[in-house]
Amino acid sequence: MTFIEPCLSVRDGFAEGPLADAALSRAARAAQLLDELQEQAPTMTDGQLRDGVHRALRRFTQEQPLACQVDSFTALIRRGVRIDWPVPDRLSCA
């Protein structure tokens, strides 16, 4: 086991600890938000959809997402392209 910092370590190529758990939780919540948006997209205005995509990406990154990313995801959803956001059980480390 390699300790990166308190609350984060790597064992057998996978991150462990509360920080890894938090990252997986954020990814799962972002995936859930994107799924909900894709279901509701036909009844949403472009602005509502864009705001929802912005919130989902911000949830995942915990930072302001790039406008081009938000616009790209929004356009894909509006065209009916399904965005799959798979979340693994464990966070792998390269």
C-alpha cells in the first residue's frame, strides 16, 4: 500500500480511503443528474438544459466547467445522443 496523503492511499492500482470514496460519490451523482436531464430534455428550454448540464459537470469537477464542455454536452443531449457516464466500483490509478 502506498500512502499519498492522509485519507488517500493506493493498493493494487486502486485508490482507497475517504477521498477516493468522495470522488466516486461525485461521479455517481453527476451521472444521475445527467440521466435525469436526458429524460427531461424534451420538456426543457435550451437555457434550463444548459444550466442542468452546468450543474452536473460542476458537481463532478467541483470547479467551473468550461463553456465549450457545457455547450457540447447540451448539444448532444438536445440531439438525442445518449451520454453514458459509467461509474466504477473502485477508482483505478494509472
